[in-house]
Amino acid sequence: MGAQRQQTEEEEHQSPTTRTYWRWSKQDFFPEPSFQNFTSYRSALSQTYPRLKNRLFSRSTDANELITLQKESEKTLQKCLTWWDLIWLSFGSVVGSGIFVITGQEAHDHAGPAIVLSYLASGVSALLSVFCYTEFAVEIPVAGGSFSYLRVELGDFIAYIAAGNILLEAVVGAAGLGRSWSSYLAILVLLVANGIAMSGTRRTSWLNWVSSIVTACVIVFVIVVGFVHGKSSNLVPFLPFGAKGVFEAAAVVYWSYTGFDMVATMAEETKRPARDIPIGLVGSMSMITVIYCLMALALTMMVKYTQIDVNAAYSVAFEQIGMKWAKYLVSVCALKGMTTSLLVGSLGQARYTTQIARAHMIPPWFALVHPKTGTPIYATLLVTILSAIIAFFSSLDVLSSVFSFSTLLIFMLVAVALLVRRYYEKDVTPKNDLVKFLVCLFVVIASSLGVTAIWNSNGKGWIGYVITAVLWFLGTLGMVLLPKQRVPKLWGVPLVPWLPSLSIGMNLFLLGSLGYVAFWRFLISSVVMLVYYVLVGLHATYDVAHQNQEESKLDEGL
């Protein structure tokens, strides 16, 4: 056993320059002691309960995510992005076909001209999540994005559940966009987009920038024409379906804002994270919110909401005002939007996968960065292959519900993690303050769930809403009265705890609007994730954590 361990250590410490990138030995996939042979694996399984107890609330550190884990990739990701790149990466990732497809449908069926308020409400919710992501991305600029943030603040187990949902979100999101092309072209467009992403981050960013500029010009054209040919009389009545219709539509159009989290994973490749990330993320999402509101208003001014074609809203609207040729421009713009969303998504999904592999929750082979392209080719290929398979055999309605649940769950957990980061620091926060914080956090989450439950039960009375709103306010106010244990060094979310608390509430509200089918799909996928964790992920991360502890003790002794 000693000779075997010595050989393993020699392989692990072998100079990366002498090892080829294109390798796939068992040691590259399962280098941990628990998987050396059947006897060691059986021994590891017999220790499942104590290991699970050990890892359940074990938290990573900023230094571990920033320094230690990056060594698993052997080569570093290239720092080549600026705030300008991040703005357009966010634009390309978020502004897809959703705005052209969903707007007409929701204006016609649920909101009427007030669809502009639906986009505003969803934009505010998305912006709250952007604030939370931005503080983390500045403080912990690594490829893992939300996975790393949750691992540092909420512990290894919750981070694993998040990792499973992140991978599910990545694969399903790419599959959904690919499926939008057609059953036959889905696979081809996925291969092309991911092939470009593997060729280099800078090249991908440049292509996205050029195509996004074209999209922006088309959108400006749509807005200008809409206001020039629009009629204010089409906006009356403004709220034909009432406030309920506005929020029902908001829950649907929210998906037009998703994708910015993929850009947060590019923090490790950003030249000046403290400056570039806030400008890139917050700036782009503010701009996108304004654009979406203007596009929604332009549509409802051109066409009476009752006469909107739910299948091709903008194209038919241009026909009705005598600009039939413009519908082809809109179609090309929507198609290009799907393509750039796939392109940027390919970058972000591979970075998520890379950091998850660095933590050994999946084989560390997927964390390797190619020395020439500076990109994680294996991680990109993993997402590409899985997305292509799912896109070929699944339908859009199934893909969208799974994607929506995973996305909102991650956004909610990141907001919780931000509050934990501000109010709790291990071995520093007094126990009484920790208990008070946890009580306040529980009240915020419970009251948010209460509002969601009342809304979905079609409760018409105002008493239930008042009680839950007051409880949410008191829970958040309780946090205000507690001392903060950490102040952001470079850039922080304003109005903490109010904004993160509001983000929790809004994300839970939108989660509750998805219906029971989405919950069942989430539960089924979670069971599969837990089986893998108990059989593989738990033991791999346990070995790595103890190996790091031994190395730290050795360093201290020296």
C-alpha cells in the first residue's frame, strides 16, 4: 500500500509540462485513496455515515477556491476580459429569442399593455440577484460562480446539490436553445457553438461582441418604429387582467432575463475584477431591463393586445403597419439571439463544470485546461454531449420547467449565502448572534413561502398578505439590528439585508408559480444526485479535504 501511495504521489506531483493533455487513465478520473481498488472503496462505503456527518456543514474558504483548487487545472485560464467584454457577454447571453416569443403571448393572455410592468418587475428581481452575484464575483473571482459562493458560505453538501442543479441548468438550458432551432439541427448548432467556445475565450468574446452589436441595432429599429407608428389608444385599458395578470406574466417573462450567471463564471478570466465585474454585470442588466420594457411598450402601442399574434407577435405587427419586409429582420434577430445565448452559455457552463471538477465532486479530469487554447476542453465536451443527447430526445416544455426551477433555486440560495457571508464568520460570531440571525433568516424564508402559498391558492383576502409581509419586514429588520461580521473589501451590495432579503422573497414567489410538475421533476433529479453523492462525490471530497488538512499541518510544522 505504501509503494502504491508513493507512486500515486509521484504521478500527482509530476510536472504538468511532461504530461500530455490528452490522457484518460483511471488515475486522472479517480485519484482519491477511496477509489484505488475495490477493497479501499468498500472500506470507504462502510464509513459513509461518519463521512457524511463530517462533510454536511463543512465549508470551503476563499483561499481554497481561489488558490488551492485552481492547481487541479494544471494550466491557468487566460485573463483576457474587460468590462466591455462582460457587458456584451451578458447582453449576448441574456437577450435571446425570449423577448420576441414570450412578449406577445403574455401581453395577449395575461397582462395586456401592462406587460411593460411585468418586464419591469422581473427586471428588478433579476437585478437583485445580479447585485448578489457581483459582490461574490468581486470577492471570489473564480470560474465556479455560484457553486464556489455556496461552498464557502453554506457548506459542502448544499454546494453539491447546487452543483447538480447548475450542471442540470447548463445542460438543459443549452438543450432547450438547441431544440428551438429544430429537432434535426439541434445537435449541429450545439457542436458549432461549443467548438467555438473551446477555441479560445477572447475569440468567442469578439464574435459575441460583433453579433450583439447587430442585435442591438435591430432592437433599436424595432423600438423606434414601434413608437413612431404606435397609437396611445392601444394602451387602453392598461390593466385589463388586473394586478394578478401582471405578476403571472412576470413569472413567465423572467426567463428572458436568465443567463447573467454564466457571465459571473468568467470572473477568473477578467483582468480587473473589482472594476470590470460591477460595471459589466450591473450595467448590462440595467440596460437590458430598459430595452425589454421599451420593446414591450412598442409592441402594445403598434397592435391592440387582443389582436396580437401569440406565435409571431413582432413579425405580424410589422405586417399590420405595412412593413412586411421587417418581419424577416426580426426572425433573423431572434435566431441570432439564440445562437449568441448558446455561445456565451458554452463558456459559462464549461467554467461551472471546471470548478466542480476541481473540487472532485465530479472527476478532476474535467478540470484540465488546455495549454494552447487556455480553455477547459473536457468540461466543454461534457456539457456539449449531454446537451445534444437531451435536446434530441426531449420536448421544450419539459426542458423549460426543469431549467426554470434550477435557475431560481440557485438565485435564491446565492441571496441566502450573501446574508450568511455578512452576518456569520466561523469562530468569530457569538453563538447568541448566530441563533438570532438564523431565526431572522427562517422568518424571512417562511414569510416568503407564505405569500407564495396564498397567491397560488387564489386567496382574495388582504389579511394573509399583510401578516406575511409584516413577518418578512420584522425578520429583515431583526437582521438590521444585528452586528455585521464582514464588510466587503472592494464592492458590496447596497442596503443589506433589505435587497438580499427581497431577492429571496421574489425568487421563492416565482418558484411557487411553476406548478407541481416542476417540483416533481426537481425531486426526481435530486434523488439521482443524492445517489451519486453517497456513492462517489462524498468520498472523493472527503479524501481531498483530509489530504489538504494534512498538507496544512505539515506546512505549519515546517
